[in-house]
Amino acid sequence: MLHTLLSRVTRGNGFYIGDIFHAAARRDATTQITLDRPPQYAPDRGTHFTVGQLADEIDELAARLWAVGVRPTERVALYKTDGFDIALLACAAARIGAVPALLSPALDGAVAHELLVRLEKPWLLTDGDTLAGKLRGVPLADDVRQVLLSAGTAPPGLVAETADRTTDRTTERTTERTTERTAEPIALAEYADAPVREPVFLHPRQPSLITHSSGTTGIPKLAVHCPEAGWHRLVPQRVVSWPIRGKETAALCMTFVHSRFYQGLAMFLSHGNPMVIAVDPHPDSIGPLFVRTRPGYIETHPNTYIDWEELDHAPGAPLSSVRVFGATFDAMHPRTIQRMLAASRHRRPVFVQFYGQSEIGPMAGRWYTRRTAHKADGRCVGLPLPGFVSLRVVDDSGRRLGPGRSGHLEVRSRTRILTYLGEDERFRSELRDGWWRVGDTGYLDRRGLLHLMDREVDRIEAVDSNLAVEDLLMGRLEELREVVIVADPRGEPVPVVATRGEAPLDERRWRRATVDLPPMSAFRQLRFDDLPRTSTRKIQRSELARRLWEEHPPPGGMRAVPDTTRGA
């Protein structure tokens, strides 16, 4: 009944990233936005803006894109140096009805090229540093419509190879000869005086934004979003954030290529909250920023929160002003939740956690206070969002399982993406009578709370839940900055650890911490920066395992690491 009512009330509404700042400016154009570094394309404009000024910036960038030739429904791939101008350029492309495709700066050039091919000759919006760096040597001429420069200049000798196919009509035999063609990027700065265009709003069910999955298990998938699904994702988040509307400065420090960032922007700009937007998550940078701006709400990736644990006693008490901590993407380690809440000087700070996925958005949520954080179960991610998400647990044959029984998680909602671009068959293979297979395993308890176990592709037979063991180890060994359990080629669990300051992990402390845990191989210690990560700082477990066994084959010989390219 609630699903039906919400469907009737919200039908026809859409979430348009090209109108986020303009809608906020219509309510109050003076709302303050503080950046930790200026936009790359305009470093002289500083780090302090009003919402109205950023709306004007987006209009100007949109006018330049239109003048270059970008038109509604055309795809604009953004692959450039990390910075808030990624968001401004994405909003500008969407403002004229184009479809921004956001590729993480963390991707290497070869992977980005593969995604560009899948985007079927998009406009490529990049910068001189990226062309000279990650894209050097990448053949672009055949795979993009045109290279557009947001900043910098193209390196000399930017050459792409293309195969020139010719057919002999008498033999019907096709031959190839390789020629060279010079790509000639167009600088958007050349169109600075282009006239402002009226906004274009696509149909609520049309593709309007393309992001990619985390790529934890292989080449990322391109997720195609539409305005209607985005609207349904935003509504429950606006409801949850209502108590701090307009009262607190909201700070976001997360990747600009994930749909969650734009939902967070819209959520707080619609409430009139001043905002702080940071690129650099390092504690040495974020601490002084928070001391200057004193945010009441902060949100970042779960693995970034781990690094921010050291801010609990940092100079100036950077977390003391925080009233609400927000986390999405993944489950949080209980130790980190406790540290964050202890660092706040509010009487009743709250840590709000959402469990979500790129394809669906937020699926379940819960919150913690100082009184409840010490009892936090890192595997419990809360209640499925009523009215927006239906969730069930099924066995291998698709039969629903009762409370307490672990199985595959499936959801039904109006927040689902349209498809995977270029992989529609793969997308549909995860649908069963309208139910979407999430790719995680878990169970619902008798109160309806969802407990996560593992990613399906990461399951290890000898361990009930890798994630649960990792939570326990993080709580028992404060020196751990990261611990990940992967399977060796024989299926045996191997813990991989990184410590604060890269100090050697004490083997005696490790033995005491693991005495009651499932048997595991000896731990492998790596430098934190050597752990392969996604744009949301999740560990790429399959890539980590591949590197480990290539460099240090286990005793008894090397067997192929199982293919884990399903899901992300």
C-alpha cells in the first residue's frame, strides 16, 4: 500500500543535477560554499563562493559546451584531474541536456579507454595534465567524438593511431593499414563569451547520468541513471536530514564521480545549509579545514573515516563541532564509529549509516549514539527503507529464506538504474521477476534488521564472514589501519594488514587477537598505499589477491585465481 501511494505521489518527478545549484539559488543565492582548493579551470577565483555564484559558473560552462557543439542526449565523458570542477562541469553538461559520464581520476588510462569505447564515441572532457599523463599513448581519435580541454594545454605530438580498413571488391577481402591522425583538442576557454542557454530537462525516464561501479572485481560497469530513479533515492535522504536543515554547515569529502555526491549536494542545498567541499581527505589537510569551518555534519567514505580516527586528539579539535556523522557506500567498523562520536563535543552526536549500492542507491540504514556505539555490530546495517525498498533473502534456487538464515540479498525498488551501458544482458541476468540480485550475502533478523556477511565473489569456505572477522581484528588491534582477508589459490584465508605509520605488526599481539578466530594463514603486511583501491577507497580484493600470488606464490604451487568479475 505504501509503495503504491508513494508511486502515485511522486510520479513524474525527477532529479536533475543540472538544476541543483540553480534551485538552491532561487531559494537563497547567498548560501556559502567553501572549497579546500580552487577549481582547476579558474584558480584565480579562490575557494569561497555563494550558491548564486556557482550557478552562474555552471551557466557559463554550459554555454561554452553548447558553443562547442554539445547537444541534448549526447554523452560527455569526464576524465580529468580530481577536483570540484568535475562536479561543476558535470552539472554544466546536464544543464543543456547532455548526459555526463563520470570516470574516476583513480582509473588508469587503459581502463578509462575501455570505458570510452563502451560509451560509443562520447565527447571527452579532460585537461592537459591528464592528456600528458594517464592518456598519453592511449588511442583516442577513433573512440571519442572530440577532446575538450577544461584547463591546461594539450601536450605536443598528441597522436592517435587508427586502423584504415579498405575492401577489395573483387575478392571481398578486407585489409588494414595503420595511419596516424592528430587529435586536436578544443579549449573551452576559447568560448568564454558564449551566450547563456536555457536549461534542458530530459524525460524522467531518459538516461541523464552515467557513473561506474567501484571496480572491486574487475573492469567497472557503466551504470545508467535516470531522473525519476534519482528522485526516489533523494526523498528518504531529505527526510532523514530534515532535523539539521539550515542549522549546520555540511562538509562532504567524497569522490565527485559517484551519484551519492550529487545526492548529498542536493540534500543540503535544498535545506539551505552552508557547505564545505573537500578534495583532499588526508588528516593533515582535513583537520585544519574543519577547525576553520566547524562543520556540524560530515560525510566521507567509510575507509576515509578510518584515517580520520587520528583527528580525535588533533590540534584545534577538528571533530568537536560535528553533530551528525554520515556514511554510505559500505558498512562501518564499530571502532571507527566509537572514535568519531567520542571526538564530538555535542551532547548527543549521532552517527548515521546507510548501506547502498551504485545500482540501487541507499537500501537500509540505522544510527548510533554514544550510548549504543559500544554495542555496535559492524555487520548490522539497519532496516530496509520502508516504502522505497523491499528486500528479501533467498537461497541458491531463489526461494525466500526466513529470519536468521543467510543467503543472497535481493531488492525491489523504484531507485534502480536503467541498465549497464553496453552490457544490458549482464544487467538483466541479475533481475528475477523485478527483484535485483545485490551481489552480497546476509540475513534478516527477527526485528527486520539486515546483517551483511560478504560479497558473493569474496566468500571463503573456511570463514563464515570475512567482514565480521575484519571488524573484530580492527577492534582488537588499534595499530591496524586496514585488514583484508582474501583467499589464496587453494581457497585458504590469508589476512593482509597495513598499520599506522607502517610499523611492523607485533606477531604476539596478532596471535592473541586471533586465538578464537577461524584458522588463517600467516598475515602479509603491506604498505597502506600499496593496497589497490577504488575511487571510493574500497579495497580491490581480487586485484590484491592477484598481486600477492604473482609476487609470492604459496607453497605447493600456483593455481589460477578464480574469476571474480561478476558484481562490484
